[in-house]
Amino acid sequence: MAQHKSAIKAHKQSVKRVLRNKATKSKIKTFTKKVEELVKLNDLANAAPALRIAESTIMKAVTKKVLKLNTASRKVSRLAHKVKSLEKSVAPAG
């Protein structure tokens, strides 16, 4: 266990950060799953707004340094691609 005051404080801070980061990552996973589930159900009307919420949550994680920008961009891109493919399949041909 840490002996010095500064080490004790650093440990307390790291514990707080871990909990905050876990909550943020959990939120990201939840919103991502919601979008993917709506895409599976071919529910375009609800998938598009859910994508906006998921994208916002993912990018907020970047500002809080929970995720790196490239990781967040990749996640958003993959979700957007799924919703976009849903738009193509639902839209009438021609």
C-alpha cells in the first residue's frame, strides 16, 4: 500500500477515474447496442435518432480522454455505415 501522502492521493484519484471511465464506456456500449438492435429490426425511424445520441456519447468520451479520437471515429463510422445500409435497403429502388 502507498505510504506517502502524494501516493495515497494519486491512488484515490486513479480509483475515481477508473469508475468514471467505466461508466462512460458502459454508456457507449449501451447506446451502440441500441443502434445495432434497431438496425437488425429494420427500424430506420428510430435508428437514425439513436445513432445521433450514440455518436454524441462517443465523441464526449473523446473530450474526457476515455477514448482516443481514431477509436471513436471508427466506432461512429461503423455505426453510421450500418444505418446507411439500412436506409438503402428500406428505400424503394429507382
